[in-house]
Amino acid sequence: MAKKQQYGHTCAFCGGPTSPDAALVPSPLDTNVCICTDCINQINELMEDYKPSKGNARKDAVTMDKVPTPREIHDFLNLYVIGQDDAKKYLSVAVYNHYKRLTQLNDSAENDVDIEKSNIIIVGPTGTGKTLLAKTIARLLDVPFTIVDATVLTEAGYVGEDIESLLTRLLQAADYDVTKAERGIVFIDEIDKIARKGDNPSITRDVSGEGVQQGLLKLLEGSIVNVPPQGGRKHPEQKMIPVDTKNILFICGGAFDGIERKIAQRLNTHVVGYSTDANKQKIQRDNYLQYVAPQDLKSFGLIPEIIGRLPILTHLNPLNRDALLRVLTEPKNAITRQYQKMLKMDGVELKFDSDALELVVDKAIEYKLGARGLRSIVESIMVDAMYSLPGSGTTELTITREYALEQIRKANFETDSVV
């Protein structure tokens, strides 16, 4: 029974009733511990946020009001990723449709047609922007997003991480809110590293190849999976968190090094007829990846079941010289802008000559490292300046071709005397 404030009795939450009409409610276990009616009213107001509203829809349910359109998602990707318009278009549509699917789940009145999720697989050489696309989309999304690596996965019972640990990262991104995590997006990088090692039977099991693919099937298709909260191996004594993957969108990416040979063999198959030579002449032999098809993934080592659960297949084009030059300067987080910002903190204005930038691009093409190689080359050029300039009183630095070439040779990137 509530009673007015008495001497020696105060609210255990706020320290005492602040309003003259407040009353104290004693604990049934200890009459000396009380809570005031003001705190009770505030707790009731807070609990309203966790109660289902009309139509059994959560307050944090996904709505289409603030969802960017595919074109807006594409424009946002353009700020950070150069080129790759086809891949951007596929990703933009897939993410937008994922929001539509989540919206449909909240509206029980319009569930006559179920919208199936469309998982994506992206094929592209190293350094063309697969991971960058995923990280850039993560900046924009309102749903939990995580990037995981397939190379550490092994079949259950062997050394390595179990397949279910992929969802541990998603739970962490959602602050262990299971309902929120079940609407998230997972980017599985290096998916090509779990390809089947060969068609020949062996006395040893392919525990990090085909076994992992078979374990991924239930995640991609949608099922309730027991996830270890701390990741790693599962233990019988460990408490598991059940997660339904039915509404989680999976985006897979991989370099698939050597798949061009599989594509070339398929395209150059001998066909009876007079139009064979004409069809072959239309093929651009410098970029076979644009002709990638599901049967090529099967030839590379992915099992047909997992290919069927990744219905959207897109590719990333190799970056040519002009694209690499744009990567150096145009994106918001371009490597040259990063160094300019770092040196600006030390009061130094940094400039790059166009000849120096062209040298960096030429070396990246020579080493065949793609856009990722640009950073390693610029790092080798800037390391001496980053070491000596802070505190030296210098206010301006211009990177010339001669200075860049000298630093590249010093870093043992270049051993020839003629460039």
C-alpha cells in the first residue's frame, strides 16, 4: 500500500519524491526500500516503447519512408567507388528490394504474395572494389550490416570456425538484438576460397571446401540456426542464440582467380555452322569476366546447390589506367586526400604532380595489384615525408615524379634503372 513520504524513507531510484503529491511504495521483501509514484509513472512511459503497437508492428519496424531509391543508392556509391556501374546497379536494386521485403513482413494484410530474397554473388579480380562496395553500402543502411571472411571457416568438428559463427558478427552489429539481426545483411568475402578442391575422390575430407559450402546452404536458404554468442567453435556447455536467417540478405564476393580460363573454354566451344567465326569476333578477349555464367562457377568448384541459392550473379571489370588514375584523386576517401588531411594536421600543404600520379598508376598496373596496389605504392612514397615533416617547420610539400621514383626504388619496388 502506498504511503506519503515519511522521515527516513526515500525513493531508492531518485532519492526522494520530488512532487508533494508523490507517494512511496515499499518493497514486499524489505519495507525500508521504497519507490515513489513519480518513478513508477516514468517506468510505465519507458515500457510503452517496448510494447507492440497496433497491428503487432514494432516501433523499430522497417518502413519505406526514409529508404533511398536504387538511383540514390547508386549515386551514393559513386562518391566512393569509381566505375563498376553494372555491379552498383545490381547491388542498389537488391538492397532496395530487401527493404521492400522487410516492409511486407510488417504488413500482415498484404502477405498474399511472398517476396523471396535474392542473394548476390560478385565476381571480380583483386583490387577492383568488391569489399569497398560492401563497406560503402554499410555507411548508408539502416539495418545491421557485417563483413565476414570465408577463409577461416571449416566443417563442424575441425580446427577453425564453424559456419554459424558468421552470424556472430551480425549479432554484434545489432547489439545482440536478435529481431534486429534477423533483418540484416551479411557480406561473405573470399567466397571462392571455399571452392571444391577437385573432382577426384580422396581419402581425406575437403573440410574447408565443399564441406563449408554444404554448411552454408541452410544459412542462405533460411533456417533457424543456433549461433555461439562469442563466435568460434561451438561447445555443448555454451548457451546458443537461435537466429532465423530467412530474412537475412547474403552478398558474396570473390576473385575467382583463373575462372577466365573456364569462361574462355566455354565460349570457344566448337559449334557447327557458318556463324561461329562471327560470334567469336564479338567476344572481348581482354575481359572474359563480363561473360561469367553460373556454369562457370560450377566448373570453378562451387556446388550447384549453393549456386542456386545465389540467383543474382554480377561481375566487376578490371580497372584500366584511366580508372586507376581517377581512384587516386576522385573518391571522397581517395588515398591522396587521406595523406593531404593527415599532413594538414601538421600544418603542411601536400600536392601531387600529375606526372607522379601517372607513375603510381603505371607501377600498379605493372605489379597487377589493382586499386589496392595504389595504396602500397603511395605508402612507400610518403613514408620518409611522414617521418621527417612533423615538427620540421615545413609548410608545403609537392610530390614530383623524380621524388616518387626515388622513394619507390628505395623501397625496393623498382630495381631497374630505366623507367
